[in-house]
Amino acid sequence: MKLGLFEEGQERSAWVRAKTACEVAEISYKKFRQLIQVNPDILMRLSSQMARRLQVTSEKVGNLAFLDVTGRIAQTLLNLAKQPDAMTHRTVCKLKLPARKLVRSSAALVKPLVVF
């Protein structure tokens, strides 16, 4: 979901990577406005998704500000363990994580240290 849906004339672009074959749809600003007039529940669902994303972002910023490296690593591992494709067994968790994502996650944890 892009914020361009909420402003007329806003250029929209996005990168998408699918795990399986899928279909992609596009909707114009005008059609979107017509759609939400007919079905305002769509706005509630979009708002809910945006609120969840903002909450995750706020948590990440808070972790960067208030947790040390060990705490950030622990928090990142806990978050990864909560992902739908993580397999858990009592006290053991197996994460399905591509190497690139692991590197990006690690870089996000270490990046603030470089600034100092």
C-alpha cells in the first residue's frame, strides 16, 4: 500500500517480490475514491494496516535509541521467531531466513555503531 492513494496527482511506484505466482492489480486515484465512497470499510482496513506498520517502525526506532547491541540482537531474533514461516518446538526455533535478509537485519543492528 502506498500513500499516493490518498493524494491526487501523487506519483506512485513500488517494488514487489512474490514468493509464488500471483496477479497484480492497479487502481487509479479516481476509482479508489469511488470505491471507498461505496465501501468505507476499505479505509478502516487500510488505516489498520498503516497503524500496524507505524507501530513496528516506532518500536524499531525505540529499540535503536534505548537498547544496546545485545538487546537489539535479542529483539530482532524474537521478532524473526514470530514470523509465520518460523518453525518452533518448545524452546528451539528454526528461522527460515535468506542470507541477504540476515545481512540486512545485522546491518540494521550495527549501523548506529558506525555513527559513533
